[in-house]
Amino acid sequence: MEKSNAVGAGLALVAALGFSLKAIFVKLAYPYGVDAITLLALRMCFALPVFLWVGLAGQRAAAPLSRDDWLKLFALGCLGYYGASILDFWGLEYISAGLERLILFTYPTLTILIGVLFQGKPFSRREGVAIALCYLGIGLAFVHDLGLGETRDVLIGGALVFASSISYALYLSGSAPMIARLGAMRFSALATLVSSAVTLVHFSATHPLAAFVQPLPVYGWGLAMALIATVIPVFAQSAAIRRVGAGQASLFTMVGPILTIGFGWWLLGESISSVQVAGAALVVLGILFVSHR
């Protein structure tokens, strides 16, 4: 049991590391002139073979999906790896990777609010404290970024990333019954396939095929996003949840914002201030409160 827990903890940390690097890879690709939808399309194209293989294997080994299942998968795919991702990529054109990760990290609190407002779930004092801590922390992070750049850029980027967090929270709220029905791995693979298809439709409707011709480093960062920040953490997180449970696995994601801020300082030259660190600590503390519901 102890060995299984140790492996599960290691897998959860691998997932947290991979997810925290996504914003860094996006920021490293943007100086080469690539736009958000092209970069997202490259990410999906590189990740597609793995999820296609897992999705088809799951289809052969399990009961066929109904029309209602496919409609729900389409809606969730549009909200999750497409809607949340494109809003996030757009937001990263305006704000730092550290602020992006802190705003995006609020999705557990938004999931709670969606449950309270639309699913009749109770709202506890602990959850109220957690939400207050999270948004106070984001406010401090905003103060840090406002001192570094244009107020308009910070507000636009922050709004886009917050919309991304809302989209992802809606995806999580709707995915629970589908995961119970299909299993986490099969659902993740199929939802990602839907997202990939919608992303490529968006790309083909707004860009010529020649837009896929990019400088070589863009392909490298796109591949890194697909493997290191998408495929590996998605499956590592699923495996960690199987070994230690969702609650324990989620605790390890607390290191995500700190890792992104650290990588942003190291690889992107983003500044770190005591105000930003305090904001990050408040956000992590708030999510920790939520995780111990």
C-alpha cells in the first residue's frame, strides 16, 4: 500500500509539473510570430495520435456510445480542451505566465459555485473562506502585474484567462457523470478527440493551410506542449487518481502555480515580487481549503 501511495504521489507531481509548463511553452513560441489558434492546432495535431489510439482501444473494448453520449462529448469537448485552451492561449498574449496560472487555478472554486447555483449543492463556510482567499490572492497578483505593464493588457488578458477557467469549470461539472459511465481514460481520450476536431475546424475556417508552415522552434514548442504538457500529465493524473484517489491527487496540484512562477522567472525573465508570492500563497491556501471539504 505504501509503495502504491508513493507511486501515486510521484505521478501526481509529474502531472502538476507538466500542466505548469504549458504557459511557459506558449510564451516561448509566441516570439516567433505564431498566433494562438495555429499554436493550439499544432498542439492538438501532435497529441492526436496518442488520444486516437487510446480512444479507439476503449471503443473496441467497451459498449458503444449512444447518440446522447456523443452529444454530451461534443459539448464537453468544446468547453474543455478547445474552449478553455483557446481562451487561455489568447490571454497569454497579454499577461505573464505566473498570473495566468493563478487565475486558471481558480477553477475548483468556480466548479463549487456552478454546483451551488445550478445543481442545488450546499455552500459551506469553509468554501466561502476558500473562495475569498483565492480571489484576494489573484487581486495581489494583479497588483504585481499592473506595476509591470499596460493596465489594458492586464485586464484583457486576465478576463480571457478567467473565461478559460469558467469554461474548464463547466467542463468538469459536466464530465463527472460521463467519467462514471465511460471511465476516466476513455472519456479523456474521446473528449480530446472532439476538441482536436473542433480546433482543426476553427483553424481551417480562419487560416490557410500554409499557416502550418512555421519556424522550426514553433514545432518544437508545439510538440513539447503536446507531450510534456498534455499527454503525459493527462494520463499521469488519471493513474494517480486510481492509486491515491482524487482528493489526495488534487493536493499535489497545489505546487502548479509556484512552479509556473518559478519557470517564468527562470525561462522567460518574468519578475517575482513579495506581493506576487503572497498572492500565490493565498490562492494555494484557498484551493487547499476546498480540497479538504
